[in-house]
Amino acid sequence: MTGDEDDYVLEGFAVPAGLAEVHGLLERVGAEHPEIHATDLMLFETAVGEIAANVVEHGRPIGEVRWRLTLAVREDEIEAELLDSGHEFAADFDTAMPDEMAEGGRGLPLAGALLHRIELTRLDDANHWRMVRRLHEPSGE
């Protein structure tokens, strides 16, 4: 991320209480950037929340995974970078949405459908998620 945008950072443990902090940070972004179309912010928050929830649920060792979420607001997009210290995770972004009776497996397909770019790489000893949503033109409302 470059210095041409507003950055927001959240650090801590990837535990259920941390999910409320993620949503709180995104609420702050919305309050401080009224130019972001409400639909873009809602879809972005849903996608980031799904990935964060996956880290909380599947990150190992449980309760010991640390994360650092950085949100960047640019003129034409909003980006999240989430680094987590959990064991290496291999994501399949081409997975189809499971049927309605499935008890899980919707997080990655949903996030992929809501974002314009989603990537996962392993950097040093961390999973590095990168999520980008392009923004609608300001409506002038």
C-alpha cells in the first residue's frame, strides 16, 4: 500500500471478539468517508468479514493466531490487507457456492463474488490476504 490514501489498522488476536473490532473499523471508514457508496461499503464489509471469520474459525493454533488488518481508501477503490500468523492455508477461489443445505463453505465463494480482486499468498510466516473492491463514482447526492 502506498501513502496516497487513508489507512486504518487493527492488530490483535484472531478471536471471536476481534470480529466486532473489524466491523467497528469498517464503520469508522464509512463515517469518515461519506463519499463511499453505501453499497460498496456494505459489500466490502461482508467480504472482509467472511475472510476474517474464516481466520478466526480455521486459524491454527486456536486462540494464538495474531492478525493485522490494514484498510486503505483510495479515490477509486478500497483495499484490505489481512496478515495472520496461523498455519499456512491454501484457498481455492474457484470453489462454487455450496447448495443451500450445506452447513459451511460459503465464505470464500461469497467474498470472491463481492470483491474485484482477492488473493492469498504466504509471506514469511504469515498468510497474506489482499481484498479489493472498486468504488462506484460518487453520486453527488
